[in-house]
Amino acid sequence: MLDKSVQWRIDSGSMRFEEPGYRTTVEGILATGLATEVVGLLSAGKEADVYLTRYHGGPLAVKVYRLYRTSHRGGRPVKLDRMSWLAAYEFELLRMAWKGGARVPTPAKRVENMLAMRYLGDEDRAAPRLQDVRLDDPEPALAAIVDGVVQMAVAGVVHGDLSAFNILLYRGEPWFIDLPDGFRVDRLGAAPWRRLQQASDLLTRGLTAVNVYFRKYGLSIEVDGTVARIVERLDRRGVLK
Ligand SMILES: Nc1ncnc2c1ncn2[C@@H]1O[C@H](COP(=O)(O)OP(=O)(O)O)[C@@H](O)[C@H]1O
Ligand SMILES: [Mg+2]
């Protein structure tokens, strides 16, 4: 059953059908109880769509991993399993980062390939991506991003796809989103050297991507030194020494 207000939006044409599965997805979000109302689509990405919804009035973002239309070539259906796994993994990384005090949207609930989290934005508009913003005061923003990356790492999470596209500016602070490619560094497991190396590679790539955005302000992070400092904190057993 569709929520009445959603049905009205569909009937009146004020809800856009970006996807053939839009209606099914909306029904899924409501049926699983992730939200009680779907307001509309915030973003249609390659692998997932993000919806603005409400849960008993309060706004909530719901990210839905696509089951059929993805960036994968060949058009073969991608199994619910894999997309559910991605949603669960992103949920878990968000939870870890959030518990560690990093600025990520608080995860609320995950059901199958759908994940509900805090909506960053206000009534008029969602928080913009750093990529789409011209900063008046870029220096503290860059420092806050580096702090955020360190904080996430200390919480056990390294972002796998960090760039100005996956940082939202909300209430004057950078918030990190889009974590399914992230990497857990809280338990380094049997091959800590390899995992630290992997973490180091991801951090280097992410901070380099952040530097691309800050180039226009003539600012940059000293990548190697910053990564070395973070990895040193992660290397509790001193395997890199
Ligand atoms: N919690 C959120 N609050 C507000 N907007 C969000 C939220 N999560 C995602 N978005 C919007 O949806 C877009 C896509 O989300 P993202 O997680 O980066 O998925 P992908 O890049 O895989 O499509 C973001 O750029 C942002 O505009
Ligand atoms: Mg993204």
C-alpha cells in the first residue's frame, strides 16, 4: 500500500519517475517500515538512489542500492544478495564511524538493499556536495576534512572513495557519506602489514582526490606525511617498524 500523500504525488505527477522501478522502490521503503512517507528522489547514482523520506514527520535519507540497473555492463540482474551485503556493509561502517564521533549521517536501519540514515539538509534543500560549493574560507574546511579522516580512521574506518563528491557541507562542517567501498582497520587480522598497506593506499588516494578540489584555492594537504601519521596510529602492533 502506498502512503496517501505519495499516491497523490504520483497521481498528480509531482513525483518524478526517474527509474522504471521507482514505484516498487517506494512501496518497498514504506512496506519495510524504513519510512512512513517518501518525499522524492535526492539523487540517482550509478549504483544507488537516495530518497528523501519522512519517518512520522521527521526527515530521513534512504539509500537504495539498485538491483537491476547498475553500472555493471551486460545488463544481467545483480542479485539482491550482493546489494543487500553492500547496504549492510555501508550501514556497519557508518555505525562505527558515527560511534567514534566522526561526522557521518547517523545510520538508522537497514533492510535488504535499503539503508536509512540521518538526512543532512533543511526543509528547502539538501546539504550540497563540497564539489558544488565555492568556499569563502577554505582553510578551516580543509583542516576539518583532515581531522574527519583521522577521526574515522581512529574509529576503525577508512573511506574507500573519498573526494569532494562524497563530502557534504552541512551547518558549516564537512560530513562524510558514501562508504560502501570503505575499509575496516579496527581489526587488522592475520596479515596486518597488508591491511595497513591497503589502508595507506586508500588514504593516499582519498587525500589526493581532496587536494584536486582544493587546488583552486591554492591549498593542499601534505599527503604522504598525513597518511604516515594516520597509519602509525593504526599500527598498534608496530608491524611497519
Ligand atoms: N544523508 C544524506 N542526506 C542528504 N543527502 C544525501 C545523504 N546521503 C546521500 N545524499 C545525496 O545523495 C547523493 C548520492 O549519495 P552517495 O551515498 O554518494 O551515493 P552514490 O554516489 O553511490 O550515488 C549525495 O551526493 C547527496 O547529494
Ligand atoms: Mg557518492
